[in-house]
Amino acid sequence: MCRLPYFDRFDICEAHLALEWDYNKGGVLWERPTNRRNRRSTGVQLARMGFRYGRLFDGYDSLTENGKAIYGALQLRYGLSVR
């Protein structure tokens, strides 16, 4: 059963970062409108917000269940193929 994601800033930031790691082209997820507009990666934007991921964070597999639901919703929003 697929659960709907709930608001958690940390899960949202990690999901965006993992998505960029998985789908980037030249280091940037161009499907994300903010990245196209600013011509910067999600990682740069997260760093400007003060977000830092832990040393053990390793992308999708490290996400919480909520983070994985957010990741899936982002895939749909940006029209990315589901892996």
C-alpha cells in the first residue's frame, strides 16, 4: 500500500537531494523548474538553506518511508521515469 507523504522538512530536503543524485544531467536536475530558472543544482540551493545531510546518507535507500513517498511524488511531478 502506498502511503501519502506528510510534511517533514528534513525528509523533503533529503528526497530532493536523492532525486538529483539519481537523475542529474551534468550535476543538475533540469526537470526541476527552480534549477532551470537559477541555473543551479538542488545541492547548491540546499546548502544555501543550511541543510547538511549525514555521513551515512547514501541516496534513496537511506530515505525514511516518508522520504521515499516524497521522492515518488517528485518523480511524478517532474515526469521522471520510475526506477
